[in-house]
Amino acid sequence: RLELLLQIANKIQNGALSCEEKLTLAKNTLQADAAHLESGQPVQYESDVVVYLQECEGLIRQLQVDVQILRDENYYQLEELVAPASSHLCLACSSRIMRLQDELVTLRLECTNLYRKGHFSTLELVPSSMLSTMHLKGESLTKGLHTSSASWFRKPMTRTELVAISSSEDEGSLRFVYELLAWVEEMQVSMRLERAEWGTDLPSVETQLETQRHVHSSVEDLGSSVKEARMYEVRRHGLGDTVYTETLGKLETQYCKLMETSSFRLRHLQSLHGFVSRATAELIWLNEKEEEELAYDWSDNNPNIAAKKNYFLELTTELEEKQDIFRSLQDTAELLSLENHPAKQTVEAYSAAVQTQWQWIKQLCLCVEQHVKENAAYFQFFSDARESETYLRNLQDSIKRKYSCDHNTSLTRLEDLLQDSMDEKEQLIQSKSSVASLVGRSKTIVQLRPRNPEHLVKSTIPIKAVCDYRQIEITICRNDECVLEDNSQRTKWKVISPTGNEAMVPSVCFLIPPPNKEAIEMANRVEQLYQKVMALWHQLHMNTKSLISWNYLRKDIALVQSFTQGECQQAMKSLQAHYEDFLQDSRDSELFSVSDRLRLEEEVESSKEHIRQLLESMENEDKDETVARTYLSELKNIRLRLEECEQRLVSRIQSPSSARADGDTIQENTIRIAEQEVSPAEDLQRLQSDLRFVSERCYSFLDKAPAGSSTPHLRSELDLVVNKMDQMYGLSSIYLDKLKTVDVIIRNTQGAESLVKGYEVKLSQEEAVPADLAAIQSHRTALQQWLGEVKDKSSVFSMLEEEMAKAKAVGEQLYRLRQERSIDLERYQEKGSQLWDRWQRVCTQIETRHAELESIQEVLSDYRQCHSALIQWIEEITVQQELMKPGQAEDSRVLSEQLSQQTALAAEIEKNQAKLDQCQKFSQQYSAAVKDYELQLMTYRAFVESQQKSPMKRRRMLSSSDAITQEFMDLRTRYTALVTLTTQHVKYISDALRRLEEEEVRVLYRTELY
């Protein structure tokens, strides 16, 4: 037996030397291929390296079996009896084999990395973290390879092979059991199934599952070999019986454990793979939808909203269908977590990723729904506006062509035109509601042009969040009002959140709210065009009506003038003849009595007298008609002159005022006032003088001849001209009042705007809160001074408000006379209203800032007092502690005194923890107040830039909140350092005191002993 064991020991020595040589050959060959790969050449010795490694693996397996035999036979005890110098030979062999095995594992990893790098580009898909973990932990090559990993599982040698290389059948059978046990232990060590990692993504899980399937198959295949070993147990005799039985029992125990572990890992890898594959598929789908929505162009370059709306409906349907899938996925994740799945972290990570992406897609759907609604309204508005503008222009041209008529136009044609004009009026009335709707809608249209990177924003503009967005650097909630700083990218914008944080955020998360300048201008243009068309229709309608009346009048005049004196005399002769015939015919009649004839005679004489009077009246009427026609002609002349004057005045009223700067507008308005006070006034005075002269003669004529045929016509014409003169005077007076009111408003607006801009600039120049109490107090004093100034200057806006009320009254009077809006009055009224709002903002800003700075100043003062006291105390104590040399005294009393001092100091430090917490509270209060204050500054600055159309010059200033926070962190660091130093001193002194007391006890003991 001893001789057999010595042979095995020598065999181990020779096998180890051979294994070292082959490992050296493999390492050199691997380095040669690495050099080839670095120089760009293909690898040449891959097959040689694999052969070397396989041979080394076989040698190490055999060495492990032999060492196990020596260990089980207690070989080192026999060696002590025979040769004491070799007592540790077995242990030395074991450590040597372990070193060889480690070298083999290292070379396997190097081999895998090198040849995969040279042949398989898909290696890049494997996470680097996985490779590094594999390298650090020294896992077997099977974790690195994919489907080829099964080739690295060695098969244990068969009993027949081992008996063939052994000296006897008993030795071969024993070696067979050791071979099986070594294989099981090797699998347990190399695969580390109980402590093996679990994949973090689908490729790694698939790789692990495939590897585990091969492992489990190999473990199951080993079962037949274990049964074979059990069959040979009864045939063992002599020395090996007990060893064989014990080793076989150990083999069966380890095999059952390995089988259970392998089944456990395979089962959980299968459930993990099922979950991860489903989750990965859904994540891919969600990511595709996310990329599609983030990349969609919502600018004015993409009017195809109908297609997007249909797609959104399909997406909504898909999401509803996916709801059950995601719910099932979450249920599976919860079930695996409740079952305490070994890869619980991976399951929870995938579950959280799916849930997060699902919620993000839901938020994107909110964005898409809102954008579809707003963009549809945008393009529909501009389509309707262009359609209305085209319709009104065509209608304007049609009215000009269709209703052109003059004195030569027939009465029938004029009556047809009048009827058609009423139809046109109905269309215009219907168009009025459409135009009013356009004006109202224009104020709700969002801005799409800034979504195009070609239209870079020159200054910050306000934007509105339509969904929740959370990242590490920024958090935005739905309906938050943010600031757009940079739109150079279409899909991502640089924005500033309400809390002042700045980050790149997907542009789909935001709307650029109204007002849309282009939409408002378009609506105003359509409205002005409608007013022009309405004025044109009214003018041509009145022209047509006047021509119809003129034709009827001419017809009546011709009919009246057709009666002659001869016709009247002929009627009297006919009456006389008829009367004589009646006397002759009724002489013998019984039907007429004498009284009847006498009564009829009286009627005839009365009729004759009436005819004679009529003839005389006709002679007088001829004279009166001549006079009346003269007066009518003069009145018509005056009326025509009045109408010309009215047209000139109306054209001035309708002509739009200049849209240039207020200075140019004032100059233009001054010229208009001067012209209105001179030229139209003189024309009206001359017309009034002429009308007074004619009207006096007309009234005298009408009193003398009230029953003339021309009297009603003359009277109506006179009333018409007099009323028109009064209207002209009223219109001219109101227009002059309007010009003067506009002039006053412009001048007051200039002063008010200059005042507002001055304070806005002052307020916009403040960018950060200083961390100095004196500076804060100085700024508060300035704000208090501004507050007094704005109260004193509020009279400017009171005057402006009064003028606005006058302007409104003048505009209403003008509308009652002409049914036309005064655009310039409305524009300046709106501007005045905006200035009033801006002035109110200025007052509010000054009051709010003054109050908030007072609160900030109080918190900063409390912080400074607390910080100064703490920092002074820390500096003093730190100097004392640094000068102290703890634990170096040789006297226990001195050490006890030092310990009591340090203990008291530690108690004092602990008491000051409350002051430190109070200081932290003040620091946090100050930081929060300053951030809110500076956010208010930033928001107001963005508002001022949008109003003044010019970006303010900005100075990069660090927020004092960061400085105070850093200052407190430094204080806490120094406090912590002091605590650490004091704790160390207490420890050093305590240790020194304990050692000194122990030494004193030992000395006292020795003294008493001797």
C-alpha cells in the first residue's frame, strides 16, 4: 500500500511539471497571436492553444483525483513515519494544483477574449460590466462563450479507461469513484451554481440559460456513471472496501446536491427568460413609439394634421390593447418577487423600466392629443382667414363691377340692382359673424413658427408644459410655465423650469401659448377688409337708391308738366255742352223736377267757377314752379357740395393712421388736426352761409305758396340739406375731437411708456440676491424709494385712464354716426391698457421684492449670527485639539485629567449639534427663499424682454443660495472633523490609560510576589 501511494505521489510531481510546461507553451502561443492581432494580421495558433488548454485541463483533473486519493489515505501521516522531511508533501501538491488551476482559468479568459475579438464582432453586444465581472471573479470559460460553451465541459473518464491505466481493477474502480467525485466537485467549484450571477439583460439571460441547459444535461448524464459505481461496490475487497464505500457515499451526496442546485437554477432561468423576453419586446415597442413621437414635426411646416390624428387614434387603440399585456407583465413581476426569485433585482429593474416607459408614453399621448387639437385649430384658422380674405376681395371686385351706374341707367335696371344689393347685404351680414369669429379665434391660436429651428428665438419666450417630465437635472409638471431659451434643435429645447433649473427637454412636452402675432394681424386685416367692403356696399347702395328716387321724381314732374291750359278750357267747354244737352233732354222728363234742374245748374256754375280758379291757379303755379325749380337747383348744388365735403371727411376718417413710431404718429396727427381745423372748417362755413341765404328765401316762398305742386319736394329737399349740414358739422366736430384725443393719448402714452420702461429696466437688472446684509439693506432702501416714486407718479396713469374714457366715448359717437370702428383709437386704447397692466406689475414687483427681501434679510441675519458663533467656537477648539498630544503622558493622573477634559469637550460638541441643526435650518430657509426670489426675477425679466422686444444684457452671477449652502457644508465638514478628532483623542487617551493601569498592576503584582 505504501509503495502504491508513493507511486501516486511521484506521478503527481511529474504531472504538475508537465502541466506547467503546457501552460507556458499556451501562454507563449497566445501572446504570439495577440501580437498578430495588434499588427492587423489574422490569428494563427488558435487550435494549438485550445489543444494545450484541453491537455492541461485533463492533467489537472487527473492530479486532483490522485491528490484526493492521498488525502483520503492520510498519506501525510505515513510520510511522517517514513520520512519526516516530506510530511507536508500532500499539502504542497494541493496548493500547487490550485495554482495551476488558477493559471488555467486565467488563460481560458484571455483566450476567449482574444479569439472572440479576432473573430466575432458581436462581442460588442455583451455588456462590458459582465465581461469585467467574469474576469474579476475568475469564472469558467463557459460563462463567456455562447452556444459553444458546451465544448468546455469535460466528460469524466469511464471506468474502463481508468482500469486500463491502473495497476489493478480495484485501483481503477477507486479511481473511477474519485474521478466522478472530482467532476462533481469541479462542477460545483467552476460553475458556482449556488452563487452564480443572474443576467441583467436578454442576451446575458439567453446565454446563461443555454449554458445551464448544457450543464444540467451533463449532470443528468452523470447519473448513469454514479449507478455504475454503485454496482461495483460489492466487488470491492481488502483495503479499498471502506474507502470506496465512504467515497461513493460522498459522491452520491454531492451529486444529489449538484442535481438539485442545477435544477433550481435551470427552472429559475427559464422563468426569468420568459419574463425578460416579454418585457424586452414591450420595451422595444414602447421605445419605437417614443422615438416616433419625439421626432414628429409640430411646426408650421407640417400641415398634415388629419393623418396624424388618424395615427393617434390608432395608437390609442393599440395602447388600450396593450393595457392587458402590461398588466399581465406587472403581475408576473410581482409574482416572481413574492416568490423571492434569485434574479429579483433584474425582474424589478425590468418591471420598473416597463412601468416608467409606459407612463412616459401616456404623457406623450397627452402631448400629442393637445398638439393635434392646437395645430388643427392653427391651420384651420389660417385656412378660414385666407378663404374669408379671398371671398371678401372677390366680393369687393364684384360689387365695384356690378353696381356701377349713372343717370343714364334705366329705372328697371336700377330696381334690379337694388334688389340684388339687398341679397349682397344678407351675405355681408352672414360674413360679419365669420369675421368676428376669426378675430376671437386669433387670440387663442398658439405659436408654431418658433418650433422651426430656422426661426431662432432672439430672446427668451414663455412656454407651457403639457405633460409631466422628470429627470435628474430638471422636474417639470403639467401646466407649468417655463421659459424657452434655445430652439436651435427641433426635437429638443433648452428650457428653464419654474424652479430655475436649466436643461434640454423634448420639445413635444411644450406649447408656445398665444398670442400669435401673425394670427392677430391676419384677423385684423380680414376685419379691415370687411369694413371696406361694407362701406363700399353702403355707398353704392345709396347711389342706386338715389338714382331710383331721381327717376321717379323726373317721371312725376314730366306727368305734371304735361297738363296744359287748353286741356283745362276744353274740359269747361265739354261741361257747358253737356249741361246744355242735359237742359234740352230733361225739359220733358218726369225723372228730373224743377228743383233738380236748379240744383244741377248750381253745381255746373260751381264747376265752372272751380275751372276758372284752377286756370288762374295754374298761371300762378307756373310762376311758382319756376321759382321752386330755381330753389331746388340751388339746394341740390349745396347738397352736392356737402356730399363732396362728406366724402373727403369720410376718406380721412377711414384712412388708417401711421403704424410708425409714436413720434412720427404725433407729427402726422398734428398735421391732420391743422388740416381739419382749416380746410374742412372753411368749406363748411361757406356752405352754411350759402345754405342760410337759400333757406331764408325758401321758407319765405313756402309761406306764400304752401299748396304748390313743388312745395313738398322743395320742403323735403330743404330739410334734407339742413339735416345733412347738421350731420356734417357733428361728424367734423367728432372727428376733430377724435384727432385731438388721439394726440393727447399718444403723448400721455409716450410718457407712461417711458416711465414703465425705466422701472422695468431697473427691475430687470437685478439678477441675484447678494449674500451680504448691507447689500440687501441697500437694495431694500432703493426699492422703498422706488415705491414712493411710483405712488407719486400714479397720476400719469390716472390722466391716461381719463383720456382713455374720453377716447371710448368719442369712438362710440363716431360709430353711431358712421357704423365704423376707429382702429387707431382701439389700438391706443389697447396699448394704454397694456401699459396699465405693466405698471401694475411694476408696483407689484417692487412691493413683493421689498417684502421678500425683508424676510430673506431676517433669515440671513439669523444664519450669520449662528454661523459666526459656531465657526469661531470650532476654530478655537480645533486649535486646542491640534496642539494637544493625547496619550503621551506617563502619569495616570495626567491621562485621567486629559480623558475627563476630552469627555467634557465631547459632551459640549454634542450640545452644539442642536446649534448646527439650527444653522442648517436657517441655511435651507435662506436657500429656498433666494431660489424663489431669483425665479421671480428670471420670470419677470423674460416678461420684460417679450414686451420691449429686446434682450437685456445679462451678467453671469452665482446664486448666493449656492454660496450659503457651500458655506454651511464647509461648516459641517469642520464640525465633523472636530468630532472625529475628539473621538480619536478620547480613544488614544483611553487606550494609553488602560495600558498604563495594566502595567502598574503587573508591577504591583511582581512587587508583592517577590
